[in-house]
Amino acid sequence: MDFLKTIGGKIVSGLVAVAVIAIAISWWQMDPSTRHTIVSGAGRIFGWLMIVILTPGVTFFVVAWVNSLESNAAGAALVVAYTAVEAVVLAWLFGWGIQGSSRVVVFSAAVLLAGAYNLLACDWIAEKVE
């Protein structure tokens, strides 16, 4: 069995190395405007993800206050508010251009993931502040 793991590991490592080399060559041969588009889009996505990740933690006092109300409706309203603000920020970062089916699907998936994260993060914070 160790023999198969060793061979499998070498094959996977080789495929990863080939993929990294192919990506590096593609990046090197790419024109500067395409490179700029990719980097700026990735930067916007990274910035938005940081907003999503940090919002519940930075506003922990709001989560604690809503938790003290002992109301599921208040907790749901907080999660919906966080998610709505993050959705607006995402749309703004990409110039309000959410037209086309693929962009709508990606935008919707990002907002749903942000909502799920907000729910889990707020729940975790509420447990810690009790």
C-alpha cells in the first residue's frame, strides 16, 4: 500500500508542478491590460471577503446587544442587515454591473455564502458573550 501512496503522491506532485509552470508561462505571456483586470478583480474580491469576515467580529457589541434581547427575529434581522450591506458593497465594488446570468449566479452565491457565514459567526459570538 505504501508503494501506491508513493506513486500517487509523485503523480499528484508532478501534475501540480506542471500546472504551476503553465500558469506562470500564461501570466508572463499575458498582455498588461488582462493582467491588470485579473489583479484588480482579485483585489476587489479579497477586500470584500475581508469585510465579510471582519464585520461580525468588529461589531461584537451589536451581536451581544441583540443576543440580550433573546429574540430570534432580532437575530435574524441582524444577520439579514449584515448580509444586505455586504451585498450592496459587493455590487458597488464591481460597478453595479450584475447583468448576465453568470454574474447573477456568482453574485447570488457570494451573498448566500456571506449570509451563512454571518449566521454562524453571530451565533458563535452570541455563545461566547453569554
